[in-house]
Amino acid sequence: MSSAATLITVAPTGAETAKADFPALPTTPEELVETAVACEAAGAGLIHIHVRDKEHRPTLDKSLLREAVVAVREATDLVVQLSTGGAVTDPLEDRLTVLEADPDSCSLTCGTTNFGEGVFLNPWGFMVDLYRQAQEHEVVPEFEIFELGHVHALRRLIDECGLPYGGKVHVDFVMGVPGAMPATPQVLMAGLALLPPETTSWSATGIGRSHLSIVAAALAAGGHLRVGMEDNLMFAKGQPVSHNRELVARAAEVASLMQRPPMSTTEARAMLGIKD
Ligand code: KMH
Ligand code: ZN
């Protein structure tokens, strides 16, 4: 399960930060494509996309999602992953329709969790529907773990529904969301110890100031990385991120120093079981 090269996922936008509060956040189609191109050049292999509407508000509008998938595919070779998490206010039915936009991959969160002031709902029936629809649409799910118990829910999903499309199981630990599991190396190690045997690869991301310690812990433990302004708006103390590329470039530099250079997009597709 550990790998010589590192998959760097960029999550450039998210659904939580307002453009008005953070103008560098890529929210328009043009900004998304420019970000994707720059991050691929800096070492990213996968992009996790949340789309915004003309007013920069998070949206699950199907045609906007489809346009984003097509535009990023035309401009890059990145693995294109759409968020099915959306915003905490998005209805479950709308989150299920994301697969109709035909991404390579989709996020699939393995249970409900506290999410700051809100609750991010992922009841069992929704997880099963999303899992089965991803199998039917030939979309590779990435299993998001916000709490340690989510690892057991993933085990149950695989037991009850079989392997995902592509035959690989890629897990992403999203650590340090306020109210959910803390972003410490110790918690990451506990999560790794619980992973189902079917797991073929894993990555981790630390929210906010835990970002760099989780980069280091994940690399040391043989995992992959997720970085980006969805998770972290500060490059360093007192220095806001001015472009997602900076976070990808730093992750690539640390990974290379640890003899785990960034993976190519071809290697990423093979590792994740993405269809040609
Ligand atoms: N925006 C969060 C409520 C995902 O993309 O699947 C959920 C989230 C996870 O970001
Ligand atoms: Zn997301």
C-alpha cells in the first residue's frame, strides 16, 4: 500500500470560503482551468472540484458541473474528481446527481460528521446509493474519512456492495475539521491500522494549521497528499495562499526531498483504476 511516487491531489475551491472574503479563491470556470493547468505543472495528479455559480456560490447545477469536467479535461490530463459532498446545506438527492456529469472520480464520504457549526450528512442508505451508482456510471469513488468510525463504514460498504468500479480502493483522511477527528499523526496512524485489507492506496489532508504536519506524517507513512485552498488558506503564519499552485509546489518539494516525487497523471490513473 505504500508507494514510491506521490499522488498530489489539489482541492482548489471547496464550498465553505466566500470569494468576497478570499478573492484568490478560484471560483469562475476560467480561474478553475487556469488553476488546474498551473497545479498540474507543479505536480498535481488529481483535482477535486467544487463548482461555483455566477455569484460565486457553491452549486451542484448539472450543466455547470459538466462544463467544469469538460473544460479541465480539455486543458489538462489531471484525474477529474467531482465532490459529492457539496455544501452542508445541499440535499442528498442533488448530491447523487453529480455522477451524471461523468467525472473520472467522485468523493464518497463514509458517514455523517460534525462540520464546524453544521452537520455533514451521509446516512448509510445514501452511501450505498452513491456507491452503487458510481459502480453503474463507471466512476471511481475516493472514500473520505472525517472520523475513525468512517473506516468501519467503508469496510461494511465493501462487504455489502463489492469492490468499486476499477477494482481499487483509495481512501482520503480529511483531518482537523472542527468537531471531527483531530489532525495529528497519532490519529492518522490509528486510522491506517483500521483500514480494510482491500485498501490499495490512501492520502491525507490536514485542515488549517495542521496542514504541514499531516503532509509530513502522510509521506513518512507511505501515503499520498491532498492540498489546496478548500482545506487551507494560509501558506505560512501571516502569509495567505495567493494561488493553489504554491501549496502543490511545496507538497511536491517535500515529497521529492523524501524520495517520493510527484506521480504522473498516467501513474495516478493506473493506481486509482480510472477508465481510459
Ligand atoms: N464541503 C463539505 C461539506 C466532499 O467534497 O466530498 C464536504 C466536502 C467533502 O467537501
Ligand atoms: Zn470537497
